[in-house]
Amino acid sequence: MASVAAKLGQRASRAVVKVERAVARVARTCSFVAGTLVRMADGSLKPIEDLQTGDAILGAEPATGELVDEVVIEPLASEGDKHLIALWFGQDPVPVIATDNHPYWVDGVGWVQAGSLQPGDVTATSTGTTLVLQDVADLGWFTDQSVYNLHASGTHTYFVTATPDQPDQLVHNASACNITREPAGRARMGAADCADPSRIGSQRRNQEARDQHSIRSAISRSSGLS
């Protein structure tokens, strides 16, 4: 009996490890581009690519809006084929750039993937107010694109923004993208999964510069700018 229990315990442990690894892989496909700012627990902002394990960030209980201090369990990064969405909130001319499957909190709806957000959707901010999504642009697929995410403790949420002058928005750390609840008739069809990610190497900064140039070009095209 003891040996049977031990074997069952070993199998359970291996199953937990497999689940944790699968969760980490999914989290790396739901992400933001370099330069996206994250609200820290002290109210400051820090680029998502610069966050480290143990950093204190701000999260919230979505249903109540109660702010909570979270800890970065693991900063996540991936590089590969990414489907990017540009999101303009409030009056800020600079969009947040997210992968199409990253979950945003929408008041009255729940978690909605970035690719299914629509102008007029209302999200929560760290100041207790709400923020209206003004515009959305599908930037398409990018090859060898670097993106970043966080494995956060507690509520598994954090706040992001494109610029210091723009109110932040509540997002999920996307450790399991299937938590996203799509409103009827709004789910985007045919969006393929991101390619298997890998860790960013020593050439990360050069890659980020190339990424930003490609993204700016895509935003200009989607806005009809030359």
C-alpha cells in the first residue's frame, strides 16, 4: 500500500510540474511589446521588459476594484510569430500594443481578449476610475517579434499603459488564456496560436529596436498616415 501511495504521489507531482510548464508556455504567448509600462506597487511605472522576480506591482480584484500588491513570480519573454493589436485608450495618441489573445478587463463583461475588444469598451484603472477604449487596429502578424508578460501572484492581474500621461488599464497575467470570456458575436474567428516561444538572448535590445520600427510602420498604415 505504501509503495502504491508513493507511486501515486510521484505521478501527481509530475502532473503538477507538467501543468505548471504548460501554463508558463501559454503565458508567454499572451504578452505586450517592449516599452509597455507596468504600474508598480509604489505608484511608479516601469517598462515591462525591465521587471524582475520579486518586484512589487499593483493588481486589483476585478469584481470589486480593490487594489492589491502583487509580486512578480517570474518575468516572461518570448520571440516568434506574434499577432499584434493596437489599442487607443482615452485621449492618448500612443496605443498600447498587445498580442491579440491577451485578456483585458471589460466592465460588465469580464475578461476579453485584446483582439475582440471594441471601441466603447470600458476598463478599470488603478485610480478607481474607468477608461473608455477609443479605437482598435489589427496590426497583423510579425515574425521574430519579442513580447513580454509577467507571472504575478495573488489575483494574477496588473496594470499597463503606453505612456506616463495615460491612465493605466487592468489586464490578467494570462497564465491561462482560456479564462477569457468572449461576449456573444464578438469572438474573432481564425486567429492562429502564436508560435512556440523561446527566451530572448543577448541581442534583445537590437531586436526591440527592429520590432518598434516594424510596429510604428504598421500603426502608420492602419491610421492612413504616410
